[in-house]
Amino acid sequence: MKTITLLGSTGSIGTQTLDIVANNPDKFRIVGLAAGNNVELLAAQIRQFRPSIAAICAEEKLPALKEAIADLDPQPILLAGDAGIVEVARYGDAETVVTGIVGCAGLLPTIAAIEAGKDIALANKETLIAGGPVVLPLIEKHGIKLLPADSEHSAIFQCLQGVPKGGLRKIILTASGGAFRDWPTEKLAEVTVADALKHPNWSMGRKITVDSATLMNKGLEVIEAHFLFGLDYKDIEIVIHPQSIIHSLIELQDTSVLAQLGWPDMRLPLLYAISWPERIYTNWERLDLVTAGNLTFREPDHKKYPCMQLAYAVGKAGGSMPAVLNAANEQAVALFLSETISYLDIARCIEWVCDRFSSDNLSNPSLDDILAADQWARQEVLTVSKNLESHPQIISLR
Ligand SMILES: NC(=O)c1ccc[n+]([C@@H]2O[C@H](COP(=O)([O-])OP(=O)(O)OC[C@H]3O[C@@H](n4cnc5c(N)ncnc54)[C@H](OP(=O)(O)O)[C@@H]3O)[C@@H](O)[C@H]2O)c1
């Protein structure tokens, strides 16, 4: 029986993780749950999974949460606010913490979980992208395992099982191409929020679906792969694979290439992240290659999707730059989702902010430096977004 705490329990990752737990009650037990705002769903989850502790980030919702589960006996510890989420992350006998919070809001709870000696099943890629220089040494210090739950990184991790140290030569990340893969570049100026939220293959939260449409998601995954697997950026490649059947590939020193295949279903990488190194039987639809049909590949179009190159440049710059890129992206996507800026302005804002920061970049940032860079970038995007006409597209990262 593995004990699990789930952060972001009401989201896409969270509900899929709970689906796995509900179907394997003899294998997993929930110790803690944490959510942002959705008090009704969190209350229903507490009722079903009976955690010892739960927290809601929106402090004003705590009374409603208490009322919704007032009849339960025993009562879980109920907390609220950022401090409540951190407490859930570090609490009790949970062996693994699944990080399904969206955005850099996941960073401090993840650090708390690592410091409490818990293994991390990492879905919340923003944590590692922004906090890599601080998170990686902490993982080393506390001897915990960082198990990738992002489908591409899970695929790489699965392929790597049994590969000897030094055997890995290249990582090839597959990308579906997002909502606009078949749109001509000229039409991108007309994109609406509803268009960007129509992912062709995956059903996910709003922010990551927009990241998939700009292909920033793939750029973020390049940085995530660098931190997880230690390869240079020149050895991490992207290939467009519209069917999302091959979830990523590795090339070994002798040119042998290994791939992991499956239907696009996040439950599989989530299950592996919480059951590793075991393989648990499931009754999910088996992959049938004939039904899957043709698997095709093409080169990514960097002109149409400038965010990928931005991410490579930022990753190579290192230090706090990935935190700046990540925060600028979060803020720009939020402005796009509220229809304040256009789709094309997302990349424009991020690029402008990263370019302004590059001269102040610190090579070995502390947690405070990272949090300060994050706040600075969000504020810069808000400022730049009000005056975009005077900020031309630049692509000039140093
Ligand atoms: N969805 C996927 O298939 C997928 C695949 C790969 C990687 N990921 C990564 O997994 C993470 C979650 O993505 P998602 O698609 O599951 O997002 P989502 O559906 O938007 O869910 C986000 C979750 O985070 C919670 N949350 C937001 N802010 C919070 C805060 N400050 N404190 C505590 N909880 C907070 C939300 O709570 P409320 O809803 O209650 O407000 C919700 O439970 C992201 O980093 C994403 O990149 C997702």
C-alpha cells in the first residue's frame, strides 16, 4: 500500500490521479489533498478518499469547506492559504507527493515535500523550470526520488530503465503540434481563446492547453528534460508527431533509438510515477497499432512558433532566466485567457521581458532570487502588455 498526497486534486492531473487511486484501493491510500478554489469538488473528494489533511488555497472558502464535510467522522485537519498547501505537502506518512498544481504556485509546496523526505511525482513542470537550480540540490541532499509524470518525460524515463550510466546520447521530445498545427501562419492573428483551448489529442487544464497551442509547452519541456536527465540543450530535440502515440524517444550512444508508445491518456504516466518501479495491471484500452494507423513526423516550424527557440535560448542562459520565462509565460497566458492580449502577443510579451532581464541574470540563484525574478517578470508583462505597439518582436536573446 503506497501512501500519497495530491496537490491540485481538483484539476485535470488531480482527478485522473484520483481515478487511479479509486480503481486500486489495495495499492494506494490518500493522506492529503490540496486544491485552489473548487470547494465543492474538494469536499466530494474528501468524502470519498478520507484524507487525514486537506487544504484549499482560497482562504475565504475554508468555512464552506468545513460546513460541506461537517458530518464526517473522523474529521480531517482542514487548512487554507498558501501556508495550508505547504503544510499538506509536508504532512504525515505520505511517501509520494503528486504535484498537480498549475504554475509556479507549486514551487514552495514541492520544496516543503522534498524537505520532508517525500518522493515527488512531478506533473507541475513549472516548479522544475523556475526552481531547478534550487530544487535539484535539495533532491540530492534529501535523497528523494523525482519521478516524471509529464507524458514525454515519463516516456524517456521508461525508455531509460536498464540503460547504463553514460549510455544516453539524445532525447527526442514528440509534440502533437497543438491547436493550430494545421492553420496557416497568417491566420494566427485571428485566433480566439476558444480556438486555443481546442487541443486535438489531449484533454488538459486551460493554461497547459494554451501552452500547447503556442508550443511553449514543448519549450518548457525541453528545459524540464535538461533538469531531469542532465543532457545539454544541443542533445534535446523536438519532432512534431500529430498522432501523439509515441510519447518521446531516446537515442543511445550506439544510435539505437527507443520509444514509448500508448494512447494519449495521462493516467498511464501518472500510474507509472506513483508505482515505479512496479508495473501494475490495468484494464485500460490496449494500444492497437493497426487502429493507431500511420505514425507521421515533421520538423517543428520555429517561425510559426517562436516560443520553442525562446525556451532553448533561456535554458542555455540558465540561472534565473527560466524562472523569468516561466513567470512571463504564466502572466501572458492569463492575459490572453482574459482576452486582454492577443494570441500572437503572448510570445511578444515573453520575449520582450526575457530580453530585458538577460543582462541581470544570476548564474547561481537562491530561492529568494528565483521568487524575485518571478515577481519581476509578472509585473513586466503587465507593463509591456499595456503598450505593445512600442515593443516590436525582437528574437535577440543574448
Ligand atoms: N493536464 C495534463 O494532462 C497535464 C499533462 C502534463 C503536465 N501537466 C502539468 O500539470 C500541472 C497541472 O495541470 P492541469 O492540466 O491539471 O491544470 P488544471 O486542470 O488547471 O488544474 C490545476 C490544479 O491546481 C490547483 N491550483 C491552482 N492554483 C493553486 C494554488 N495556488 N494552490 C493550490 N492549488 C492550486 C487547481 O485548483 P482549483 O481548480 O480548485 O482552483 C487545480 O486543482 C501543470 O503544471 C501542467 O503543466 C498537465
